[in-house]
Amino acid sequence: MAERYLTLKDMTQGGGCTPRTVRYYEREGLLRAARSAGGHRLFAASELERLLFVVALREAGWALEEIEELLGAREAASSDRAAVEHLGGLLKAQIDRLEKKLAVLARLREDLRGTQQSLRVCQDCTTVHEEVSCEACDRLPGLEALPRGFRLTWRARELGGPPFDELGADGLDEPGAAER
């Protein structure tokens, strides 16, 4: 029984990406395609799995160069021993990076959930009143105890501070600063 080849359309539907993306990954050497007699791309079924892996790595923030290095580690190495060592190092570094990113994302998710929960209180107030005075609100904790996302979006007016003074920030408004 002959192996069934996938068309560009099959790859885009199965990989959840555009034809342009599949063609780009092929040009970059991340995917391999044969050509039909009519010049159409034909992909082995394993290329869809490879596409899904590449798409997942890209969504996780990997650069194309990092993906190329990962997928080509064995072929680029002088021996299988060297490939194992190199690939092991690459994977460890990327796993460490993902662990840090996951921790940041978990903290951000919790902050945004807290922001969403606090905003529900404000939604009740704004349903009754067109404008509200958040500073006088007794339904939420003090500004410093609120989630960062809520403080920086809904309560940003209270964080105000003076307008930004570019010259002052550069120290150029000090007497004699221009001569230095």
C-alpha cells in the first residue's frame, strides 16, 4: 500500500496555520516536501507532526534559529555522542527558560484574575452611576492591596504623579548642565 501524501491544504488544516507559513517553513528547511508532476507540494504524513511541533515551539516563544538548531542537532554533530550532549544542553536550557516563563505566566494569570474580580465590583457601581469615585470606595481594599493590573488600568488616575519632564529626567535642567 502506497503512503498517502498530504497536500498544502492538508498541512494548513491539520497544522492550524496559513499556506504562507507552511511554504516559509519549507523554504527555511524546517519542513520537507516533494513535488507532484504538476509542481504541487506533497508532504509525508510525518511532516504534519513536524509542523505541529514547530508551531508549538513558535507559540512558546522559540526563535526559528533555535528550532532549526534543535531539529538539526543530530545531523549537524560530528558523532551521535556529540549530538546527544549538544541536544541535552539545548533541551536543558530551553526547559529552564520555559519554567521561568511558566512562573511569570502563572503570576500574571493570577493578577489578571484578581483584576477581573475587582472590576466586577466596579461594574456594579458603574451600572448605577455614570462616573464613580474610586478613592471613596469601601467595597475594595486600599490601592496598594489591589492587583497590579487593576491599579495600572482602572485606578491609574490615582497613581498619577507629575507629568513626565524629559529634560529633568536627563538632568539637563540643572544649572550648568549644558556646559558639562
